[in-house]
Amino acid sequence: MSRDSAASPYDTTVTAVVLPGTGSDARFVHDAFTVPLQRRGIATIAVEPDPRGLIASYYAAMDRAALDGPVLIGGVSIGAAVALHWAALHPELAVGVLAALPAWTGTPDDSPAAASARWTASQLRAHGLEPVTADMVESSPPWLGATLSRSWRAQWPALPDALDEAAGYRALDVDGLRSVTVPVGIAAAVDDAVHPLEVARRWATELPFAALATVTLDDVGTDPAVLGEHCLGALDEAFLVKKATAPA
């Protein structure tokens, strides 16, 4: 399968590789993507991040999966940014990208998500895991508090380094977005201040073959698979745009 043929991302010989957001874990992206992809006959690899080398662990997982052929890749927040960057570097190996809750374009300097990650890392170093986790749970929706309590404990004591690494990641800038040649399905929450809807709209505008679907954070809390379903619905639209422009 090649990108030039505008082959469907839903070829059941394709495996999907999905990457967690900052501080999150494989269980959350499994819950977000596995069932929606199973309905399309696609197996999913939910990647467990290595907090001692977060970005490298993501790239290594996609590289391994692609040894067997083209892959459908995606993720949440930083996972979406890394997946999209990998697709830009390997257009012959990526059949599509599922991008949930994108956090920034280009450098993360003014990003609420990066600022939150840096602040959390500093608090963890200063006060330790349990007090900071308790504060996070108190200030977060129950589903998010439960998710991050689980993943933070699993990634401790390397968690602060992983948060700082994610907060420094340079995502594709506008020129980079315009260079992506695979279809991209984007899902964003209309009420998520950490992952602003404006970022998702920018991605959808600048990427050549992309579509955007929106959810609410309550939707995600009720069923994380809402993220996967909306990414896939948007990918359907993006694929049709790409197919319409493919040579006869």
C-alpha cells in the first residue's frame, strides 16, 4: 500500500499504533481507540510510554510496527503531535493519522498544555508524588483524576523528566503541516482550555487532507472511545478529500 494510491486507511492488514498524552498511559489510548478501530477490523497497539525517554519510545514503537508494512498512527495531545511528525517523515509508511486533542503548533512556548506540564514537573520535584497527585485529583474531573493517578504512579520517579520532555517538544509548524501528504482525522474538545480548539482548527486548515470533529470533555469522561470515533469519522472525510485529488 502506498500513499500515492490513496489506499484506504481501513485496510484490515494495517495495524494502528496509538500514543498517549503527556503523563498518561497505554490504557487510556486503548480505551479511546481500540473499540472504534475493531469495528473497522483494525488491530491496535496502544504504546506504554517510557518516561526515561518519552519521545524516543514513541518513535521506536512506530518504527517497529512499520517493519511489517504501512501503519495507521495516532495519539492524544503530545501523542498526536509525535504521530503527525512521524507521518511527515515517513509518508510511505503512514496511511493516515488520528489526532486527538492537539495541543500546539510549532514551538510550545505559549501553549497551556506545555505550561501545565512544566508547572506539574516543578511541583512534583518540590513536593513529591502523593501531595501533587492529591491536588490534581481535587481540581480535575473524576475521570481525569483517576486516569492520571494511575499513570503518574506508574511513571514515577521519572515522571517529572517525562513532563519536561513533552513540554519542550517542537511539533510541526505551519510549513510542516502543509507538507503532510496523508489524511488526518482530528478530534478536539470545545471546552478544553489545555488543548485549545483553535489549535485543532489550525491543523485542519493547514494540513492538505484533514477534517475536524468536536466533542466535549464530559463526552470523553463518559466514554473515552468518543475520541476514537470522532477521529475516525474525521479521517473518513479527510480520506475522501485525498481520494478525490488522486490521479485517475
